[in-house]
Amino acid sequence: MGNRKVRFLLTTWGSRGDVEPLVALAVAVRELGAEAVVCGPPDEDFAVLLERAGVPFVPMGESVRSVVSGPKPPTAKDAFRLAPALVAMRFETLGKTAEDCDALLATGLLPAGARDVAEKRGIPYVYACFHTFGMPSRHFVPGLRPGTPSPEGETDNRVLWKQDAQRVDDLYGPALNSHREAIGLPPVDNVRDHVFTDSPWLAADATLCPSEGMTDLDLVQTGAWILPDDRPLPEELEAFLGAGEPPVYVGFGSMAAYAPKDIARNAIEAVRAHGRRVLLAKGWAGLAAIDDAEDCFVVGEVNQQALFRRVAAVVHHGGAGTTTTASGAGAPQVVVPRIADQPYWAARVAELGIGVAHQDPNPTAESLSAALATVLTPETRERAGEVAGMIRTDGASVAAKLLVELVGR
């Protein structure tokens, strides 16, 4: 091996909320004198992000945007097409990329195939997650339907956990074991547990996502992996911000087919009902202004860490990344969850008193206006500021040190 640097392979397949944390981890690894390469979907947004951070990027599989940007959300048929394709691409791309790597960390949409490549190479493997949503526990998790009562009479979502294992086996099992056999590895009989391991890393802030006693797994909580962003805001946006009172930001990130119907119109009308200006994020849903009024400004991809400190509130979908960024900036939030872990983050925002969880996934102008009536109060703003002071920003550094310790050099 000579004097070459320790090298880590970080991989994901998912939205920006899955990719950006890996970029943050790669930068933190580099600061420790090691190297990291990211294998992820070939979407242009992600390639630009990695290039800006100076992190080597190996495109893997089809673009996420091509899968989620149809007029309707992906179907079960789509899932049974995508899952084997994801497994195949991991064995192929990760198999090649891992040849000169010392450990492999995987996250995002169930990374079946990643641990297997690490196993064949004889290098350490880590599975990382961004929330405790749906993990085996006696606690009811917001966003999941209540589980079957256990013999002790408690709500036990471990029943749902077992049901999920069967679903994952149906989706990924045949392809995974076929590829394992091809490289001389024995079959696995529980794909989900095989991928997760007994000790996954939790890359989430402890204030926003407390993990103590929340799962039967032996979680290693590092804190959220936040990529520092020092980009200035565009001049036109600066001019808009400076021309009046702080606006309300409305954005649904990488949500495309999942974005609520008429969300741009309803949100703009709700914000205007409070006499506020609107900052509308185009995102993958292509949100657009409904008229030419000067109180609405549309932005593309910008520095949210800087922007959220200058808005009156953030209306969003409840992705882990957006929730963490808004919370760290002290911005009151209205969360309109649609899928996956989003109801969990919405519930946490409400529990912490830093915003409102909009229960109906299809908001009206009236329902959003009612949520904003709570969020735009001085009390919510003050509480959001208090919680912002509790959000840690060193999670990526913590994880990078753990990775370096893992390889023992």
C-alpha cells in the first residue's frame, strides 16, 4: 500500500438530502488527511455540488430526477423494476470503485449490494441513516400507523418492522443473492437486517432526533452531517430581501411528483393574507409565481444556511436536511409532510415548539394561513432561536474521526 492515503468509499442513491450529507462527510474526512470518493446518482445538481466541494464523484445508475419527476409517484411495479437495477449497479460500480478503498459507508434508498462489495473486498462496512423513523421499538413513531399491541399491551412497531423485512426481501432478495452467488458469497435470508447491521450510524442532530431508547438497534449517533456553505446570495435576491420585511420561504426541494397540488398558488395566497412577501423556491417540482406582483420572488438552488436566517418562516416538505437547516437558522417552520420520514420531522418541529405540523398533506390557502398565524408569532420566533442554539454542527467531523478509527490507521 506504500504511503498512499486512507481512502473511503461513500455511497448513496436518493435525493439531495441523501447526497449532501455524504459530501459533508467527504470534506470532513479530507480535513483529517484521508481521502473519500462519493458514488451516487448522476443528476446534474449532485455533480455540481460535488465539484464545488472538490470531492471525487463516480456516477452510479440512473438519475433520481428521472424516477421521481413523472406526473405521478412511482408505483409498486416501478419499485420491482428499480430494486434489482439498483442492486446490479452497486455490484458493478461499487465493485470497481472499492478496489483501492479501505472502508465503505452506505446510506440512502436501501443500499442492498454495498455491504456485499465490502465483504468481498474484506473491508469494514457502515450503514448510516438520517432518522429513527420505522426502526424496531416499542415507541410509536409519527408517520407510521399504530402497530399491533404487544403481549404487554404496548404499541409495538416491531410488528411493522417484521412486515417491512418481508417487503424488502421480496424487492431485493432474488437480485441480491444472485449477485452474491456470482462473486462466491453465500445467500442472506434477511436483506434489510443484513444491510442495516446491528449498529447503524445515525447522522441526525440529537435535539431534533433524540435516539435514546427509541430503537432496539445499537445506534451510534454522530450528529447531522452539515456541509458548510459560504456562497453569497445572488444580487437580485439580496435586492429583494433588502426591499422590505423578511419574506416567507416556500419550497419543496427534490419533491416533484409528490409535491402537493396547487401548492404554489395556495402558499402565495396564504402568505399574502398575512401581509407578507413570498420567496418561492422552484425545486424539482418547478414551482412558479402565479402573477407578476413584486411581492413574490422565485429562486433556484441557493445557500439555504444564509437565506433561512433572513426569512420570517420556512414552509417546506419536512426533509431531514431542510428541517435541520431551518432549525439551525432559527427560522419558524410550517411542515407539510408527504412521504417517508417527513411526518416524523413535522411532529418533531411541533413538539419542540418551533413550528407547525400541517396534518393534511394537501393544504389549502386557508389551512396554510392558519398555520402561519401560529408560526409568525414572536413566541414561535423566540423559541426557534432558542432551539437553534442547541443544534450542533460538528456531526460530519465526529463521523469522519470514527471512520478513520475504524480502519485503525
